[in-house]
Amino acid sequence: GESVGLHLPTLSVQEGDNSIINCAYSNSASDYFIWYKQESGKGPQFIIDIRSNMDKRQGQRVTVLLNKTVKHLSLQIAATQPGDSAVYFCAEVPLGGTSYGKLTFGQGTILTVHP
Amino acid sequence: DTGVSQDPRHKITKRGQNVTFRCDPISEHNRLYWYRQTLGQGPEFLTYFQNEAQLEKSRLLSDRFSAERPKGSFSTLEIQRTEQGDSAMYLCASSTTGTPNEQFFGPGTRLTVL
């Protein structure tokens, strides 16, 4: 079936560096793409989303880029801090049809930030 | 705290026993979702409610699973005759109807079936 996946399972960076986490998706019908952060023992925390008709969206220290041509999504974290260490999931959601509102998650990337 | 809450946070049970989990969504959210997450994987959709109506159930949700949201507020997820394969984190999320892209998750209930 359709799925959302990640290229890299782990990413290690130094504090202060910029981090880029990538995701490939296959469902062109998705309306939103979302990034979640999950710390050990906690539920996923919403970071930022982007609608399918956009290419870029910026938040606080984070930027999400969407390339629909190659079905690629990325999350850029500026000036990465130790508190950013977590597992990052991309997810997609359609806003129509029988799958309305159902999140489909990728496998996750473990981000480790070294002081 | 006005976020999504779940109870209990951890549950250890023996195979064959029944378990019930509770989720309290964000108060103004009329949509409530249940997901299951196994180690190293992303959450997988189980079912969701629009107010008190259960609108969809995943094929992952066998007949041993049942979910309710009787008054359109909190929800319960019951697993009957638990199996070791049911061991997972059970996550609840909520959103408004118009913004299902903004689902906010609770801390989850970690189920271990011995």
C-alpha cells in the first residue's frame, strides 16, 4: 500500500549545527505532511506541517521543505540543541476520501545531538 | 494541563486477561484517534471518533478490540483475551474536525502482555 518512509534511520550532529532529516513519500493524494518529535517514553509532539500546495514553511528554528516532483519531504533544524535529541517521524494525511484525517507515519529517524 | 491525557501509563497483564485504557482529549476537540506503536516503528492508525460516533476501524483492530466514546468526550479502548502480540504503546490523539492535520497526542499507555 501507500507509505511514507525515511532515508536515514540515525543522524548525529554537534550542538549548534544545522540538522536535516529526510523523508520520502509515495501517496500523491496526501493533503498535508507533518513532522512529529518523539522523546523516549512520550507521545509524538507536533512540530510543523505543510500543505501539499506549498513548497516551504518556516517555524521557530525549523523549516519544512516539500518537493512534490520527487515526493520528498525534509525537516531542517537550525542551531540544533541537545534538547532536540529524539526520534523524528514524518507523517501524511489526506483531507478527503475514506482516509480523511488518518495519519500514516514513516519509520522514524533518531537524532542525537552531542554537546 | 489541558493536553491529551491517558490512563494508565503502564499496564502489565497476563495473556488471556482483558484490559481497558482511557483517553481524555483536549476539551474542544471533537475528533479522537487511537494509534498503536511498536518499538522502532511509527504509530499505526486503529480507529477514530467524530464526537461519539466511531467512523472508521483499521483492519489491525481485531474483534478482540473495542473502542467507545459514549458522551463524545473521553474514550476507552478495551482489549479482550490479550495476546503477547498486543504488547505495544497505545496512543490517543485529538483534533478539531477541520484540522485533522493538527493531531495532538497523549503520552500513551505502554501495554506488556506476559
